[in-house]
Amino acid sequence: MRNNYLSHLPPDRVAFNVEETAELLGLCRGTIHKLISSGALSSQRIGRARRITRHALNAYLNENARQEIARMTLTRAN
């Protein structure tokens, strides 16, 4: 199941800063930093700035969707 969760965003945006990513996902900046530190969300450093690509955001959202479906399936089976 592949989904482009960010298709509503302007196609010319290929990367977002931490604050923009937090706003897109409805999370706080600290949570985004934790996701990056844990490896759950990929990012790139450009100088001192950190950027999260559109591809990395979609990968993170797709993985979370897969995990949620698996959790729901297990819950129903029990």
C-alpha cells in the first residue's frame, strides 16, 4: 500500500525544515527531533540546517500506516 500523503503540497517543495515538518504532521518540533534521532524519520544536514525530504516524509507515513494496519489486524484477531 503506497500512498502519497503529501500530494496536496506544492510540487516544487522537495524538502522541509523541522518546524514545517512538525506543522505538516501535527507534532511538536521536539517530537520531530526524536524521530530523526531514533532513525524513524530520515533527514539531511545542509550546513547547520536540517531538512526532511518529501520522500522521507512519505516513507515515514507509509511505514506508520503499515504498522497501524498490522496492529488493528492483531487486535481484531484476539
